[in-house]
Amino acid sequence: MDNILFFIALAVLLVYAFAKLRFELHMMQLNSYRNDRYFKWLKTNLILSTRVLEVIVLVITGIIILLASPVVSSVLFILLFGLLAWLLFIKKQKKPVVFTKRAQRLFGLTFGLSVIVALVYFFVTGKTLCSLWVGGFVLLLSFVFIAIANVLIAPIEKSINNWYYNDAKKILADRPDLIIIGITGSYGKTSTKHFLYRILSEKYNVLMTPGSYNTTMGVIKTVREELQATHQVFIVEMGAKQPNDIKEICDLVHPQIGILTAVGEQHLESFKTIQNVQKTKFELIDALPSGGLAVLNADYEFIANRPVADRETALYSSDNEKVDFYIKDISYSARGSAFSVYQKGKHLADFETKLLGSYNLSNILAGYIVARHLGVPDSSVAFAVKKLEPVQHRLEVKVHPNGVTVIDDAFNSNPVGSGMALAVLKAIEGQRKIIITPGMIELGEKQEYYNTLLGEQIAESCDYAILVGKNITLPIMKGLKNKNYPDNKIYVAQNFKDAVNHLGGMTRAGDVLLYENDLPDTYEL
């Protein structure tokens, strides 16, 4: 009987080990497999509810093993560690862990290191429940093992990545006819990529990096697996989490056209200053060849004030008539938006779109400039613009059968985008205007300032505010109080599920809901 219970307990421990190490792998993956970023996250997330529960389970099982019979100890061990595994398995993830080849290698090495440490103790002490308890204790330190494994495996990963990089570079070198367009910016780059893809597809066979594939390895994967001989244009979204990230992608693809959608105070937590953000984003523009086209959003100070030499430039704006291309005569209706495009005082074209929000129109304008440069007729652009669909979770409007209108702007809220989303909420037809938001993150020292400002903007635009998270939304609450917003119009939810449950009991036909921002898994733990 004892042997049977021992092996059941061992099986439960192995299942728990898989769940625990999968969680650590997920966090490492979300931090781009960089130990510095992972430890920065760990610094504020070391004491989690799950880790506290692990400590409690270890204390309880340790005491029981010392005091109770082997049978009682084994049963309790199986139940409690089974509970820990179950809690980890049922935890919902907005962006699930992806077991890529790299993730598999890192997971395998981490698991191996953990097992080796546990086996050493096992061989010394023998087949006892106490040795399994030590295995549970080892797993409490799983964050240490995955960091060590990440260091040990780094030379192998570098060698593999270099092979993939050179292979993709060779593929691109064999396509000198391919028109390559780079897109970057603090925000707006994914929407602009999708809009440009749809517009250029009226004339060209176009490939774009899918989803949020905006890293070097994401671009390499797209080139190696999706680029065909028939493609004429390749649109490359370029993201950056540190300086030289964009330069690395540019050194691979060598873009001829570059679009810079924004330089804003997003990700200041990583870049520290707006000047660092500017320098990194302009790595795309600096990489363009002599005579290449730089399409620059002049609505942002740190784009407009940066001189560009030896390249054709097209400055664009949603309202500034002093730049090269700008938008006028904007009107909104239940069908969407209508607007006109001008170039230095000359009327060029009129467009209609189902999209709302001035930043969507600005992103369309960037696409139009490139399309015009590549000879796509205005009539074809107008047709494509009319057919554009909102990019998922980016000011996406849906009217539900119950008469409630939902504006989904949950992807990466930022100071500019959130202000524009609130402007749309205020202008759209409806009864009560309700916002659900946890606020904005990764804004460094200015995070409190911008969330306080968001609270003030909410007070001027919304009839009811649901704030997700008590501590993280304190600056929003401060902004609401600055505008004397009534307490009975505010609900502070513990989490997103609590917010949705509260909504379910209060919404009615005619309400308009704005979902503004959604915290990534590394913030909701």
C-alpha cells in the first residue's frame, strides 16, 4: 500500500512540476527570453498568491510527514500538490505559452536541472515521502532554475538564430525586385500595417508579417515560411524593446520605404526617456537607402523635430495643414467616417470608411501616401479604404443583439489612443457611456501622471466608470476626484471577471461600453 501511494504521489509531483515550470516558461517567454527583463518582472512579482500557497502547502505537508503515519502523509501530499497543479492548469491566459522549438529546449533543460537536484537528494535518502517533499521545495525555486537554464542554453540559441538569420538573408538577397516597407512607432504600427496591406493589394501581391510578429525572429519566420516568388511587396512591422532592435531587423530586410507612426511616451519603463524612444524608432528611417521614402507622422513632436537628410520625406498629419499631407473635412456617422486628403493645399481625394477615430484616419493616410508613391490609383485606394475592417481590439465597434454597443480598444492603451477612444465614446450615439479599464502601464515615471489625466478625461466623457484593480487604478481615481466625479458612478473591480459580472447586472439597451486596455499576463497574477 505504501509503495502504491508513493508512486501516486510521485506522479502528482511530476504533473505539478510540469504545470509550475510551464508557468515560469510562460513568464520568461513574455519577457522575450531575456533574464534582465525576467528578473525585473520577478522583482515586483516574486511574492504571488500561487507562491504563497506553495509555501503554505510545503509547511503543512512537511509537518504532517514528521508527525503522521506514512499513509496519512501520502494522501495529504497527493491532495495538496494535486490542488496546486490544478490551480496552475485552470489559470486563464490572455496570450498562452507557445511551445516553440526554443521553448521546448528551455523547458526540457529547466525540467532536467530540477530533476537532477531532486534525484541527488533521492539517492541519498532513499524512496521516502520526504524526498518527494524536497522535490516540491525545489520547484518553489523554479524561477532560479529557468534563469540558469536560459544562460546555459544561450550559446546554442545564438547559433541556431544565426543560422536562421543567414538563411532568411539569403532568401531576401535572391529577391532584389521585392519592395520592402518597414513600419514602426510607439503605437499605430499594427493598424497601419493591416490598412496598407489591404490598400496595396489592389495592385500588388503583398505579404505582411502576421499578427504581432514584429521581432527579428518573427520576421525571419515569415521570410522562411511564407515569402513566395510571386510576392511583389513585403510589409514588415518592427517592434523594439531596447535600442538596436529595429536596426537588427533593418539589417536583415533592407527596407526601401519606412513609415513612422508615432514617437510617444509608451514603454518609458524600458527606454527611460522619450529621446531614447525617438532614437530607437528612427533606426528604421536611418536605415533607408539614399532616395528612399520616409513617411513621418508630424503630429508627434519627436518625429517633427528630427531632421532627415538624403531621403525623400512625406510628413503627414490629421489636422496640421502646414505639412505635406493632411486630412480635412472629417465627419462621423453611424456608418463610420468620411474625410478628405490634401497635399500642400491641393485637394487629392475623398474617402469613406467604417472606421472611427482620428488615429485610424491618420493610419489610413500613411497607407495612402505609400500607395500613391507606388502608383496605386486613388479610385482603387478609395475602394480598399471603404472595405477596411477594424483591427481586432483596436477601436473595434460591435452592436450586440441586446442593444448594447461595445467599443473594444483593449490592445495596448496609450495616452494618445485612450484620449481618442474617449472622444469616440463621447461622440457616438447612445444612452449611458461606460468605460471598463485598468489604466495604462509601462509609462515609467509618467505612469501616474497619465493615468490621473485619464481619470480626468473619463470624468468628462463617461456616465459610469468601472476600474479594474484597486491599487493600479488609484491614479485614475485621483483624476476622477479632481473633477468631482460622483462615487456612486464608480465601481472598482477586483479583476476583469468581477468587472464583467458587475456589467451584467447593470447594462441595458442603448448603453455604449468602452473596453480600454487589457493588462498582459505578466501584470495579472
